[in-house]
Amino acid sequence: MNLFWKKFAGLIHTTAVSKTILAALFVAIGTFSAKAQPIITFEPDAFGVITADEVNDKLDAEFGTPASYTEVYENPNRAKPFTAEFENGTSVIGEFAFMWCHSMELTSLPAGLVSIGQYGLQGCWSITSITLPSGITSIPNDVFAFCINLASIKLPSGITNIGTGAFESCNNLQSITILGSTPPTLNTGGVGLFLNVPNTCKVYVPVGAVSAYVNSAWNTYFAGRILEFSVPTITFMPDGSGEITFYEVEAKLDAQFPAGNPGGSTGYYNPNRLEPFIAAFGNGTTAIGDNAFLYCKNIVLTSLPSGIKSIGTSAFQECTNLALTSLPSGLTSIGNQAFAHTNLALTSLPSGVTSIGNHAFTNCSNLALTSLPAGIKNIESGAFHSCSNLALTSLPAGLTIIEGYTFYYCSNLKTMTLPAGITSIGQQAFEWCENLQSVIILRSDPPTLWSDAFQYIPRNTLSLYVPNLTALDKYKNDADWYAVFGDSIFVISSEPSSDEEPGIDEYEFLYGDAPDGQVVEVGNPMKNKFKVSFGHIRDADKNTKFRVIYEIKNSKGRTIYKNETITSKAELEETNYDLEKIYNLRASGNGQGTIILTIKNMKGKVLSTQSKTFTVVNIPPRIISVKKKK
């Protein structure tokens, strides 16, 4: 207490001022003598960056423009006390942004932050504890250097690299908690990464990760001080309707981690959602509500209660460490974005699921479903967007619409069978499914097709198979379908209709290569024939009808024509199978390939397979139509 305040206190002590007035005076004096620390809100530029110039401009506006200085971090206003806040949209703290802001109070960083530039928080003496947002993947050089009062820091699971001098001279650092099991790479070049960090500082890592850190460069700096952090179990209780609500999760997290959310933020802005915890559920849980565990990136969850019937919108969105391998058998509904951006590694969904919301599994790169429940009637837009490991080969029979973006960038899809009830295929539904080679559609009438539904799939390997010859004509004459598949439209199965006799259809092929559309009829370009002998067919006498699959492959092994018919034993024995049934060879000059004739019984058992290679001479470049011989 200085001389003025000593004399003032003595004066008050000798007068007959009531204790109440005395207390009020000291409150007023304290308020007067210690002006409230200003709160300064910093605004990002058009790219989401808080720049060093933005910091200086706001400090100068608050404290007055100082005398000239050379470097941005030499502004004397940086030494003055203030509390920093950030406008929405902040994604980057730029280089030098808060360097040498000695007295800056920083309670939290923006939830959407993805990067802090070099020297971004160097010399911020007032920072004592900090949690980096989950989007941060790298700590550049010298970011926290000379933060001399920093005692603890928590790094998200996505951190992969820590730069030179990042924690140099953090003299009071006592704990580094890392939520990732894989040790981040340490850049040990230049000035020491942990120079002047106390030898009492400990590193806390997830359960089971200690050995990985001990066997890495981390052990050079923290030998004997790499420990597992304890993960609390939190039991979430359902409300009266059986739902685990957003509010229940918020309350339990804040109660478990009382110091973790000083600003009272909610939703994915709540820092406590980044804390590791084991989730348990009370009896009677039947639903996970909307946004319940949104952004709980470090939740430990290996199973859900068996009674759950619905999972709400964004219920587990961005839960990047989610370890579920199955979903409850009674589940019927999966909401919008329910599991978006997670590492979910399911191979099947419960049989009772009937609806999947929009973007429900977006960017679930480990999702490896091979089939969908037969009862599904509704799959919303983008449901499997960017599921690069998805292995579906068909869609449920009750599905009528394939919404836009449903299978966008599902690069593992190779063949897809669409049910007869499909009436519409939406915008970019299969865009960038670059390995998709065959689309088999069971509907005779062409569904409505967006022009970009199959965009960015190699056209030279993509084929469409339709149910019968009538459908073949319809699809080839539909401008939208022909624009996508061109002449790569084939009949996958031509089981005879009621007014047709079973047998092998004979075709004439029309070729065209003139710009004006002139059509030239071409005769039989090859004379090789198959003659089927019953000596080559196993169990021939036990069958009265046979399935005949006639397939042509080009020199690269790609199927360019495939046709299946049903025929009797007598017809089979009498028929020559001409190699003239070449369809869409896409050859100019000489064409080479293989023709394969497969005989099956009506149960699908292969009885005989024959093949021949062929060479076609002087085939025009494009077959433009096919018609059945009379």
C-alpha cells in the first residue's frame, strides 16, 4: 500500500464513519483504482485469418496509436492487459498475431480453429492453461515459446507434428495431455523443442498408448514421465420418453469437467465435448436425441443399448474416435448426419432399418457395408457421400428414388443393381464412383436421370444392363440415358415373354461412321460358329430346359456383350451360335477378343463352358443400332 492510501486509511479509521459506508467506499476505491480490463473482439479477414495487423489495429483503437515501431510485434500496446475474443468464422491465427501480448487473457480458442501460425502466441505470459481445438493438426515453430506461465496444455487427437521451439522456455509447464494414440512427430532441428521446460513436466496419453510414445522421440525428453490419463465413465440417463437428450449430455459433461467450460458455451462450442470419456447409458434408453454427442471427438463407445430404436440428427456427428462395430438390432431409423465424419467401421446394418437420413454416413471412410436391409424404403440425399470403402452391389427392392449425392465419391463401388421400382436417379448420385463398371437396372422403363448422375466415371469401362430387348430399345432411345451410356447398353437377361418362343435370338447389326448419320448394313463379318454337343454338358439328360449365357469380351477382357436366354434341350442341340453377334466392339481396324458360351441348368449350376478367340477385320468404328432378325 503506498503512502497516499496509508494516510487515507488512517483518516477513515479516526472518523465516526459506519462500517457499511466504509465498506462501500473501499469497493468504490477498488473499482476506481483498477479499471476493468477491456474485452477486445478480433475479426478474421475474408480467409478466416486473424492477422497481426488486425490485432494492432484493434489494440491501437482501444489504447491509442503509439509512436512508430518497426516490426508488427513491437507495438507497445501489446504489453497492455486485455481479454481476447474472436468473431465467428475465425479459422486461423496468423503468424506473429499475438506475439508478445504479455498481459492478454485468453480463456479459450475458437472451436473452428484449424491453424496457428508461427510465433502466433509466443510470449503470452498470462496464458496458464489452454486446450487446442480438434481441428488443429500441427503446432508450428515457436508458437508457445516464452509462455512462461503456461502450466498445462491439451492437444487434440489429430495433432501430427510439433515444430522446433514450440514450447521453448515454457518454464512452468507441468503437463501435456495428448488425446491421440499415435505420437506426433517432433521437429528437433534448430533451438530445442522443449528447452527450459521443467524436468517435472509429464506427458499424459490415452490408455494403451504409453508404449508407442516410449518408443518414439518423446521419450528423449520425457523418459519416465509418460503416463496414461484416466478416462471417466459418465452415465447418461434417458428422459421420460427414453431419449438421451442434448441437454442431458451438456449437463453431465459440465458436471464432470467443471473447469472446462468457463464461458458456458453449448453445442460443439462447449470445450468439454473434446474431453475423453466413456459413455454409459441408463436403463430404458430407446433413442439418442438430436445433437446429443455432436463433436464429442474423444468419446469412448463400443456398443449402444439393445433397446435403441432411433438415432437422431447429428447424434454422433464428428465423433471421430467412435469404435462401434454394430448397431442395436431393434434400430429402425438413422437420422440426418447421425454418423457423419466418423470412423465407423460397420459391415452391416440391422435388418429393421427402414430409413437413412441425409448425409447420415457422409465421409465414413471405413464404412464397409456389403448390403442394405431389405426393408429400406427411404435413403436421403448424400447418405453415403464419400464412403470410399462402401462395397454395396445392389439396392433394396422397395427403394423408388436415389436422391442426389447419395453415393457421391464411393470409389469402391464396382457394380450396382437397381431395383425395378426405381423411378428417379438424382443429381450427382454416383458422381466420382470411378471404379463403377456395370449398372444393372431391373426396370424396363427408363427412370428420370439427372445428366450428372454418373459424372466423372470412365465411359470406356461403364456399361448398363437392362432386363430385355424392349427395355434395350427404350434406354437407347432415351436421350438422357444414351448420353451417359451410349452404345454400352446391353441385355443382361432376355427370358422370353409370353408371345415369344424360347430360343436364341438372331440379330443384324447396323454400323455407321458417316457424320451425316448414313447407315450401312454389314453382313456376317466372321464365319466361326459354336455347335453345342451334349457330350460337353454334364447331367444333360436330367434337364429339360437350360440357361444359355452368350458373352463377348474384347482383347482387354472387358465384357462388350452379354445375353442370356432360356431354351429347350432340342433347340439347344440344333442351334449354331454365330460369332456374328458382335455388339459395340468400339474397334476401328482389327478387333480381337474372346467369345464365351456357358450352359447352366435352371438352378444356375454351370454344366458347360466353351470359348473361342476371334479377330474381326475392318469393323467400322461404331455400331449404331441392332435389330432382331425376322
